[in-house]
Amino acid sequence: MTGRAQSHVVGIVLLLGITTIALGGLTTVVGSIIDGQTATADERRVANALDSEFRPVEQTGPNRVDVQFSEGELATVDRQLRILNTSGVRREVDIGGLVYTSGANRVGFVGGAITRGKPGNAWLVRGSPVTVTRDTDTLVVGAVTLGERGSTVSGSGGVTARLRTNVTHNRTALPRADYRIAIETATPDPVARYLRERGLSTSTRDIDGDGVPSVIAGVAGQQELQLVVHRTNTEVTGG
């Protein structure tokens, strides 16, 4: 074989090798894009299911919500809502929470609010059921409680987490005082923005030292406080 022919063969081999490497890299990139799109679609699907079907402030009695995702984990977490006054913690409500995670994707449900995204880069899907009257005379605080602890539903290839609820409501009027509401959440920024848009001033602090901050919100002066607890009595199971 002549030198020119050998060079030609070597060139073809090198070209085939480079093409194979390039195709392998392209396959990896395409696979990553598809995985990312699937995870984002799961995040959106979970958020939409909770927003459209899991609305305890508006519901009473038994209900069932199916939360579906391709892969990931839906788990209950410990969260508290606290009513503060100048003397300290006036009342504490164990509200709990739901958190869906899949890689970098996350959806959180705490106290009636729904967020999407990781801490530090999250946005609000539905706001907390907390408001103040126009004359700032009354604070109305809704607290959605799960009543379920230590539950996890996870998997891949298509997962359904089923939430069975039985919602009841209880309202308590607290006497006039200088109140603050503290909502424990791993994504405080969007919750705080939402409350500020409704006329409350906010700050953030880890009240009990468990590593999860609380958004502390209130208005100047003394108010009557209407605390409405929406107990969902939730059971979380795999579908």
C-alpha cells in the first residue's frame, strides 16, 4: 500500500473516531435536555395539582387529590405557624408541609401557600391566607394544617401520590395586641414579598434554631387577630 493510500485510510479512521465522539457527546446533551424538560414538567404538574385540587381554605369535608409525577419524591415536613406579641409566642400551630423534589426541581406547600423552585430561587404559585383589613384594625390569619407526619412517596417511571383529606374549620378571636405572624418556610423570599404586597412589614429569622427560617409579618400598632385553622387531616399514600 502506498504512503498516500495509508494516509487516506488513517484519515478516514480518525474522522470516524471524531464523529463517534461527537455523536456520543450530542447524545449526552440531548439526554440531559430531555431529562431537564421532564423534571420541569413534573414540577409544573405537581404545582398545578396542588393549586387546583388542594384548596382547604375553600373546601369542607372529605376530598382526594392525586399528585402525579414521572420521578422524584413527595414528602411531609415539619413546619410551624406562630402568633407572636410583645411577650413572645402567644400561640403555635403545627401546620406541617408537603415538599416535592426531583433533582434541582422543587414544589413546596406550607400553610396554604405554594412555591416552586429551590430556596433562594423560588416563586409563588399561591399566597398564604393571611391579610389585614384596610384600616389595619384586624389581622386575619388562615393556617392550613396537614396532620400527617413522616410520610414519603417516591419512585420513577410514573408515580401517583394520593392525598386523602377531611377538612374542618375552626375560628378563634384573639384580643387586641401588637401581633406578629411567623410562618416557617424553606423559601421565605416569595412568601415575604406576597405579604408585603398586602400591607404587612416583614423580616426573616430562624425562631427555633432548626435551620428553617420563618417569615415574620405584621403591621404597626395593636389589632384584633382572627385565627382560622383549616384542619385537613391528610393521609399521604402511594396511588
